[in-house]
Amino acid sequence: GNTGGMMDNILASKLYRSGSVAYVTRSGGLSNEMNNIISQHTNGVYEGVALGGDRYPGSSYLDHIYRYEADPDVKLIVVLGEVGGREEYRIVDAVLSGHVRKPIIAWCT
């Protein structure tokens, strides 16, 4: 089934509100909670992507972060990373090198 239940239940619960915050996470299961938290504490979610935990994912954190960086409608980037991941360090390098200039909040679980 769908993560978090049927689509009509997710919409009825108002976990999502459109806004200017974009996020990327590995966890599809935590996407609903990310939508909820971001919608409660900001103007809402512009876009959210769950990469999944596959060994060979189709995209990376930075693929999406660079898209968010280039999109003028995105004002804040949120990343939910994982302890022990290598890709989280690439995000740090991108920020330190100036490739990512928008505000970014990252949390590793």
C-alpha cells in the first residue's frame, strides 16, 4: 500500500501545504512526517523527494539539492540524511565550496 495510507487519507490529514521549502530524504516512510513538520513551521513544502535505500539509487542528494539551488521558488533546503552515509559529506563540501548558497538544514538520523 501507499506510505501513510491511501492518498485520500493523506490529503484529508493536511500533512502537506504548498510553500517554498524543498527537502530530500532517503526514507519514504518519513516523507509524510517531513511534510507535516515543514508545513507546521514554515510557509509549506515546494517539493519533497525520497531517494530510498537502494544500493544503486537513480539519483543522489546533490542531484536534487542542485536543482533546488537553481530554482528561484525554493527558499530553504532541508535534508534528512543517515549516519554513516558518504553522500552527506558531499553536501558539506558543496556548501563549503559555495556551490550551494541557499539556507540548508540537515539532520542525520
